[in-house]
Amino acid sequence: AVILTEGKSLQAETPHVFTDCGGVIGVSRYANTTIDYRPRGGYGNYEFCLWTITPVENFKTLHLQFEVADLELCCDGLIVYTWNSTGIVEERRLKSTDFNSVLTFNGPYGAIAFSSNHIYHGEGFRIALLGTGRSGNELNGGSFVFNQTEGTFHYPKDTGVEEYPPNETVAVIIQSQWKRQNVSISFADITDDLLSVFALSPYYNSSDSTIELIGTGTGEHPDGIPSLATSWDYPRLIIFRSNDSKTGSGFIVSWVMA
């Protein structure tokens, strides 16, 4: 699988240790992939890191295990999101009771979000990820994460392909760092396929859910797709899913700091 992060190509073949705040991580069935987010001096106030899970090969179940956990439990923490061809499957806040357990989630596509507030903070965390089983479905898709305050991304043209393939699931994340950004879909040629835009909120959000569906659009109603715009302080998640019939030239997502 070839994935992009910050506009640069990354070959996700060998699982390894990820230490940055967010990005695209490849998960394998054969060896652990590790997120080791323990910045020197501990993590800071108002952080929001988002890692997308991209399978190196197909798997059915994602296993997650904490190896180190030093978090301010009142307000800081991790949330796991998983999705498939029908949309978001699960949103799960990880609690202190999860620190000594092996957690399982439906795979292979998803994301892990970490956020902190301004009160206290800890040293961070280290988690190991491993895929098991096979879903039986052909593996198509990938993940793209952008940290710039302004930009435009045309999928799939910016990956060197003129038309997207059938039966794929693609995630695009615009990772706002506590700065209000306007994000919009400025063009879409997606035949009868589906594009969904979500807004994420921090772990300590007072509502029951930290992910909100802003809207969906299909090629059957192209006039409504450019209206999928949001102005928000936190990351946006865009999920594109194609079926097994006609394909198109994709979509363009644009963002700028407000």
C-alpha cells in the first residue's frame, strides 16, 4: 500500500515505531506496529494527535495493547474510530481499565486520536497494534494526513492516477492544531459513490460522541457535494467509498486557516 502524509509518499511495508504527533501508520498481521508518543518533558497542553490505521495487508481484527500509559485521566486520553464500506463502525474512548487489557476492534480501517486539555499533563503512552485474521475482501484504499494550515488535495490525481478504482475505502484527515480552519469539497466526480465529512472533538468533549457527521454526498447529487464545508478548531475526517461499478476522477478537498 502506498500512502501519503503531508503530501509526501511513504511505502507502508515494514511496521515500525511512530513517535510523531499523528500521521499515517501501517499495520501488519506479522509484527507489531507501535505508537510511542512520549515527548521529552511530557506532552503539552491542548494537543490533538490523529493517527490513521492503514493495513499493510488485509486483516479482520485490530488488536491494541498499552505498554506504557502515563495520562491525566480526568481530561486527556485516546479514542479509537473504525470504519468500513458502510461508514463508522465504532467509536470507543479508552479508559484506565483498558490499560492492562488487549483490546479488539473491527478492522482494517480506522484512526486513533489523542487529545489533552490545559489543566495537567503526563509523560505520554506507548501502544502496540497488530492485525489478525483475514476479512476475505480485496484490499483497496489508503490514508492521507495533512498538517499544513492551507492546502488543496485532489484524489486520486495527486497520487498519479486519473481515476480511482472500484471497491476502495480512502480516508483524508485535515489535522487542525487548535486553529480554526475552513474545509470544503470544491469538486467531485464520484459517479454513484459516497463521500462523507466528519468533524472530530477532543477526548474531554462533554457530549457522548466525539465525532459528528457533517454531511454526505454522492455522484447522484453532485450539486450538494461542494456544500460539505466546515469551520472547526479540530481535525476533519473525510471518508470516500467506491462501489463495484463506475468510477470517476475523484474529488478535491481544500482547507485554509480562518
